[in-house]
Amino acid sequence: MTDASPSTSIPSGGPNPDVDPSVAGVDDVAKALNVDPDTGLSSDEAARRLEKFGPNRLKSKPPVPKWKKFLLQFKDPLVYLLLAATAISLVAWFVERATNPAEAEAAPFDCIVIVVILLLNAILGYVQENRAEAAVSALSKLTAPHSMVLRDGKVVEVATDDVVPGDVLVIGEGDTIAADARLIAAASLRLGEASLTGESVPVAKQTAPLDSVKALGDRTNMVFNGTSVTQGTGRAIVTSTGMATQMGKIADMLDDTKQEKTPLEKEMDGVSKMLGIAVCVIAVVVILTLAITEGFGTPQDAIDSLLLAVSLAVAAVPEGLAAILTVVLALGVQRMAKHNAIVKRLSSVETLGSASVICSDKTGTLTRNQMTVETVVTATGHVNLTGTGYAPVGQAWGPDGSEVRHGTPVESEAILTLGVGAMANNGELREQRGADGTSQWECIGDPTEVSVIVAARKTNALRPWQGFERVAEIPFTSERKKQTVVLVDKSASGMLTAVAKGAPDVLLEQCTRIYDGGQIRPITDADRDRVQSKITQLSSNAYRTLGMAYRPLEVTSLAQVPGIELDAAGQVQDVADQSDAIERDFIWVGMVGIIDPPRTEVRDSVAQAHRAGVRTVMITGDHPLTAARIASDLGIVDDEHRRAVTGDELDAMDDAEFDKTTRDVSVYARVAPEHKLRIVDSLQRQGNIVAMTGDGVNDAPAVKAADIGVAMGITGTEVTKESAAMILADDNFSTIVAAVREGRVIFDNIRKFLRYLLSSNVGEVFTVFFGVLLTGVLGISAAGDSGVTVPLLAVQLLWINLLTDAAPALAMGVDGEVDDVMARKPRRTTDRVINGAMWADIVFIGIIMAAVTLIGMDMALPGGLFSDRHDLGGSHEEQIVLARTMGFTILVFAQLFNALASRSATASAFKGLFSNVWLWAAIALSTALQVVVVNVPALNVAFGTMPLTGRQWLECVGLAACVLVASELYKLVLRAVAAAKRT
Ligand code: ATP
């Protein structure tokens, strides 16, 4: 071994720990690692080793300390601006105290309040960021990879983190290798090692020791952490884990899980920037206006106007937005996970809402993947099997409804068919005995395969095969659509026999003979036609079909099979590569019809998706007629368009014809994974946002290329899960549609709080801007008054912005579905989140808000446009404070009414008015905070407020309610226009 660290090398105590496992024999490696390759480690020993060597993971960056995270909240240009404002106001206070001690305030209240608010804002930001992080890390636990290992003699699934040196990995196609390991068995095993060596062609693996330690890419008897199995199966003893693996050595890479900004977040950055610039312009205009109309008599005037400008800027930019956005996305993703849709990237939530086509596999996603063989068709006739599920209990009945008689040709043919199918098989049927003595039957492996074993057990079809043992396998792949196993007859002649099962139309092509009435004879065209018409009949009745064939090889060793090539050492290197030599001249024995019922909920989901402008496309390896029948049963196509295009037909098309096909056709059958990629490309070319499901390793490219790659949680391979943006924990199509709906709701909620926050900010800016411009007209300052009179103080604006806005915005982020989100077409990704119509809405509400605030202030002051309805006693200073308090309060309530209005762009706020309890809690909290700020004398000085009378409170609420009234009228007009357009 090259690495001395304990978790890397064969643990000390072995015979020769310095030997690299690639040059050591299998037995030596097993001995050194103290493991029996046949049974693996015991669970206790594995636990001990885990304790000793630590978890099998690459080290990640140390987490950012809490204090640093908190300080990072201040890393924002707007906060710098505010800090500058604080410094300016502090300096101003010192200057005033030095020059005019009688007039100066007892403490720099402005400054203190701004600092307190900044701190509160940082705490809020910190808490929200933590919540978002917790949600994301909970998700990453859900998507944590798993590996199959041999422990206590059984194959079990463990978290990849828990794999230890000495574990026996059980490797299959599509797996990502958990650790560095020495192969002890390999069948047609090929690994993609590009992530480690850069070599893009998969490397064939074997088990023999190498004569010297080679470069990584040439260590053919080793598998390495992080590489993936592109084909075949194998077993390997783990030699090193975690940072001690080859991947660990080259990777100081660590945790690159840094979340990319989503397109939405990027657009928000743009909006913030744009608002910032707009407000800087406004601020300059305001300062100039003040300088021209009122003149800066004292330095204090200049400082006041500077402070005003800064607070204007701060008022306009929704600081909390970025944090709220992340939290809302993260919480949404957590909600989706509860409903079985595990979204791996926050940005996928947005994309999901825009999906316009969902391409789905059939088996297991649209159907239940609970396979039952119902019929066996042979040359002489057919038999039906009773019983459902995986319990091997049932009987064989003839077509006339009578029990099949023993010894009849049809019986022996059916038994041979099922026997061949059960031998050419990697599935396993396991019996679990419950405490009450009843048996539970468990399907291990592919349900299609297990269904054949169940049927074989029902008919005792395995008995004739008892002395046979497997010597080689040519595995099933979605491209080949068949599987062949070579068996040796140990009990008698020692002769080899090849048994095969596969898609009957495909397998039939390799058959030259047929088993008919106990005889083997050459297959005729009439036989082929008969089989084909049976396939058609079964498939159009939604049966999945599987044909069986066999071939006595009439030799005792693979090396003697004509056509098989041997390597220099006279060995058969890889049978899978030489499938043509084995898979020919087969004897057709029969086929089975397997029923796989559609999932009941899917029909509804397909209809829902259709209503939402989302097309469902079925892409399956199954027979075109089976596919078309199930597609029409599920409402994916109507009966007239019940047509499936096959992979062969697709191959013959040029791009133009291909695009035309993908536009019109929604069912694809007998396709291979590479067709999926072409279909995704074509649909995307036509402007679609495509969701594509996948499970096998070869599906990974299409899943990756799709806008939303969807991997199966149960049947999916690790490789596909890694490429996917979303994992379906239940493999169910309906979950995708539910996720699309959830994506749309989240997106709607984001728009709601954007509309709310931005219209509130615009309202504040307009209030200050017009308040300053129209000071004289509105009577906010008395004629002849000198100095700068600002309508609202900086601290008041900050208070509204940072505290009373945040809670309702967050509550809106978790709002339910107010508008029927599945009644509209998918959003185009090029559409802006805040479009023209929304800006118009925002500006309209902003103007109304500013108008009612300024009217309220005017009413509290002598002069101006509105008659004075108060006993306007007190000094002018006090009147200004009263007016500001009223303006401040009106603005706060206007925001709260606006929160109710913002829940939908078009629907009335009274629709489902009380459905969001969080929003009402937020409104109650904001109201309480406002009462405190206005009516608690201690805070009056800090906030420049004074207590209001009951009547004044009512007036404030009444004026603020105008925002809701105006918004209702605005929506009424929008709805009327929309209705007029429709007719
Ligand atoms: P999906 O709809 O998910 O693409 P599928 O199971 O219909 O799934 P494939 O798995 O590619 O598609 O199978 C294609 C055909 O190959 C099936 O119709 C069946 O006839 C045959 N087949 C499926 N599984 C096996 C298997 N394990 N061994 C042999 N033949 C199989």
C-alpha cells in the first residue's frame, strides 16, 4: 500500500501491508483485511471499523463560524450607507452639543435607533439564513447516496458514508463506487472513470492480479471511489475509504456545494440595483429641491437633508428581500420533499413551474410496477395463471376454463417457457415469515423478472432445472432488450445450455427453431406470423410481453463454442462482448403476458397537467401497442391518436421530421436511452421546458440535458440520481405533477411578496419625495418656517422597512394557492418575474399609499389643502410631530392593507381572506409594534412620535384602508378587461 494513514491501507496486521492490492491475489487481500469474501464483515465488526477509520466521506470545508456568519449580515453596500448615515448623525449631534448645548438632544437618538434597527435586521437575516441552511441540509440527507454491501452473509443497503475497509461491495450497473476496492468478481464489468482519470471510454474490469503497480487507468482489477458502473456486475473488497481513496488524494476540492444564485435571485439583484440607482437620482433631486426652495441655513440643515437622502435610498431598496427569497424557496423545497419530490437545487423550483412537457417512463412511473404473469402462450395454445402479487400461489387454467391437464403438450411447453424465464433471471423471490406464521413475499430485483419466477413456482417449472448452475451472463440492457444466461448441467452431462428471455419481437429474430408439441423443428414464416399476431393481441390489451428461448450449446466449456474468441492465455475474456456467438440459433419456446396495472391516480394527474398547459409524453422500452394502450387508458392520447412511434422509426428521421414528430406524438415505444436525449433536444429546440424521467445509467445524459431531470428514488441508479435535479421518492408520475403545481404556488408567492414589498417601498419613496416637493402646498411646514422639514424621519422609514414589512412578506411566502395556478399556461422562462403589468400595479398602489399618508398629515396641520379637523393647539413643533406620527401610522397600516391586497394580482382580497393565519399573525404583530412605538412614551423620543387619540387611530386606519379599496377597484377593472378580451 502506498498510503500510511490507517484508513487508507490494508489495516496493519495483514501479511504484507506494503503490497498494493492490485498486485495482490484476492485471497491475500481478503486475509489482510480480515474478511470472508463470501459473507462479508459482521455488522459488529463493521461498526467497530467505522469507529476506528471514520466515515467514508471526503472532508468538507470547516463550517463558517457563527460570529462570522452574523458579521456577514453587515456586508452589504446599503448597510454601509446606513452606517455612514449613523456616523453623520453622530457627528451632527456632537457639533450641536458643542455649539448649542441648550437645544441639543440628551442623547444621539437617531444614531442609537438606526444602530438598533441595523442589529435587529442582522439578527433577522441571520435567523432566516440559518433556517434556509437547515432546510437545505435536511434535503441533502435525503439525497445521500447508498451502496450495497455484503454483511453477515446478506446483501444489504447502507449509507455510503458507513462503508468501511474490508466491506465487500456488491456492484451493479448504474452504481457509483463508494470507496477504492479490489475486485473479487466481475461479470462484463465496465466503469466510467472520467472523473478520476479523464478517460472517457469505459474501462473493462477483471479480477486477476496485475504483475506490477500500474497507472490508475490501467488498474483493471480495482474500482475507485466516485467512478460509475456503466455495465455489468461485480463484487469488490474495500481497501480504502474517505480521504484515503484516490479521489480523496487528488481532491482538496471539498464541498463544492456552494449554492449558485438562482435566475430569480439574479433578477432580484438587478431589480434592487435598478431601484438603488433610481432612488439615488431621486435623492439628488430632493436635496437640490430643498437647497433651492428652503436654502440650507445651518450645517444642521445640510446634514438633515443628507440623512433624508440616505434614508430615502434605504426606504426604496427592500433589504430583507434576498433573505426572504432564499427562505421561501428553501421552505418550499422542504414542503415538496414531504410530498416525495426531492428537489436538489433551489433553482429547479422556478423551472418546475415553467415546465411545458413532462416526458415519463412507463414502467413504475405511470404503472405500478407490480407485475403478474397472467398468460403463457406457446406453439400449441395458451394457459392462464391465477393469483395476484408475488405469492407463488395459483393454478394454470386452459382457455376453456378447465384446469390444464398434466402431460399435455401445452402444459409441458408452458412449463418449459416459465422454467427458461426463471433461469435467465437475476431476480429473487424472498419469503418472510411473520410472527403469526403467515408468509410475506418480497420481490428483490426487477419486478418483471420476479414475476416470471413467481409464475414458475406456481407451476413447478423449476424442477427440471435443479442440477443447473450459471457459468456466464450476457446482461439485459434497455438497448439489447434481452438477457441470456449460460448454464452448466452439473448433475448429468456437464453440457452447457444458453437460456434467454427478452422482448419477444426482438428475441424471435434470433430463433431458427421452435419447440412445438414436445418436438423441436425449424421455425417457419407461419410460426413467426402466429407469434407476431399473438404479441399484437396481448400488447393491445395492455400486456407487457416477454419471450423465452433456449439453445443447447452441445459443449462443456464456453471456449468450445463456435465463434467465441479466446485471449492469448486461452481464456474467454468477456462473453458480453461476444454475444453474437451465443445468442443465435435459439429454440423459441413461448412467451408470457404480464399485467402491470396503471397507477390509479395518474389519469387525474395527466388531466391536471393538460389543463395547466403541460403535455405528458410517454417514452418506454415496451411494445408500441402496450404503450399506446396504456397511454390511452391514462388519457395521454385520445383513442383516435393512439399511435406510438418506435425507436427504429425515430432513427430513420432527419432533424426536421424529428421535430415535427415530437410536436405531434406523445407516445414513444421500443426506444433506447439515446433516443431520450434526442427527444429532449428536439423539444427544447421548439422552446419547451422539458422534465425527463430516468432510472438506468444510460438515461443519465438525457436526464442531465433536460431542464428538469427527474430520477427515480426507488428503481433509479445512483448515477441517474446524481445527474437529476429532482428525485421522486415514490417513483410516481403524479408526484411530478404535484411538484409542478407546488413550483407554481411558490413562484406565485414570491411574486406576491415582491408586489407587496416593492409597492410598499415605492409608497415610502413617493411619500418622502412628494412630501418634500409639496411641503408648502400640503401645509407640512408653516409658511415662513425655516430649515428642512422632512415628512417622515429616517428612523420611521427604516422601522417600516426592516420590521413591519418583513413579517407579512415572510407570511406571504408560505401562502396557499389563492389563484388557480393549474388553470394557466406555463410561464415562459424568458418572462420577467416583475413584468410591466406588475410594475403598473406597484406604482399605482405606491401613489395611493403616498397620497393617503400625505392627506393624513395635511389634516393634522394648519393650512394646506384639507380643512383642519383637529384642535390644532400646541406649538408648531408639536403639530409637526403629530402629523409625522399620523403619517407614519397611516403608512404602516397602508402596508398591512396592501399585504391583504397583494395576495393576488387579479382576485379580490376577500377571497379566502382568513386562509393564511401566518399573515394575520404578522399583521397583528406589526400593529402591536406600531402601538408600542406610538404610545409608549419612552420610545416617542427615539422615533419622533407622540401618542395618538382613539379617534386619530381610527382616522389612520380609515385612510390606510383606501389602499385596499383602490386595489379592489383596480382588480375589478383588470378582471373586466380580461373578460372583454376573452369574448
Ligand atoms: P420504461 O417504460 O421504464 O422504459 P420498460 O421496462 O418498458 O420501461 P425496458 O426496461 O427497456 O423498458 O424493457 C424493454 C423490453 O425489454 C420490455 O418490453 C420487455 O419485453 C423486455 N424486458 C424488460 N425487462 C427485461 C428483463 N429483465 N429481461 C429480459 N427482458 C426484459
